[in-house]
Amino acid sequence: MRSALTFLILALIAGAAGFAAYQWLQHEHPPLIGQAAPPLAFTDTEDQTHTLSQMQGQWVLINFWASWCAPCMDELPLLVEAQSQYAARGLRILGPALDSEEAIAPVVTRFGINYPVMADFAGADVAMQALGNERGALPYTVLIDPQGKIAEVVLGGMSRDVLNQKILAHLQ
């Protein structure tokens, strides 16, 4: 009985610490909002290069993810929907994965990802840090406006409502 009570207390403390860490990560607002995005380039799995300078005039949503990240897997179908729903309104999604091409290929197929996906762990990590995520936590999403300035930064997974709200708050 005593060991069960000790275990329960330790579990509650661990849960509270985890929740506090999650809240801290969710509510941290990087000073990048309103600043120019760095001059990044991504090479997708089709060997096409996508630079932010080429995409000026469009809204660009960059979602950093990995096949081993559960919140990323929850978010991918929502991003596929968003690309379909908002592409005509000027939204372009890029999906740099902190993973290998072998690991992401089945994920791309399973979710029918309809936007460019990159499989370059080192390159994605450098880009993610340049966009303010020095901890490497995933998923990490950055919305860049048509003038190349950072409009939104989200660390952690988003629900359909939150994703749509973030996009619609900016699209014309």
C-alpha cells in the first residue's frame, strides 16, 4: 500500500512537471514575429529547390516534422487539408522533415501529402534553428507573409481549428 501511494505521488509530480514544461513551450513567443525570415533554401524529395526568396508574394507555412513524432503525425492530415483549401488564396506549405527519406516515404504515401517534403535532417535542423527553434522540439511551424516577414510561430501540434484560425487571420 505504501509503495503504491509513493508511486502515485511520483506519477502526479511527473505529470505536473510535464504539463508545466508543455505550457512553457507552448506560450513562449519568440522575438522573430515581424522580422524578415532568413534566406532559406530547401531541396525536396523530388530534387527541386524551394527558396523563400522565390516564394515572395505568397504566404509560406513551413512545418518541421519527423516520422517518429506523434503530434506531427496528428498534424499532417490537417496540413494536407489546409494546402488543398488555401492554395488558391496564396498559401504554400513546405514540410522539412528531421528524418531520412526512407523513414518519411511511407508517411508521405499514407497521408497523401500534397506539398513539397524535404528529408534532410541536418538541413532542416539548421533551418529550424534559424527560424527560432533552438531546442529542436517538434512539430514546429512558421508562417511567413508575402513580404518575407515572420507572421506566426507555433511550437507543438495544432488542432484543425487552431491551424485554420492562424491561417485565416492572415490570408486576404
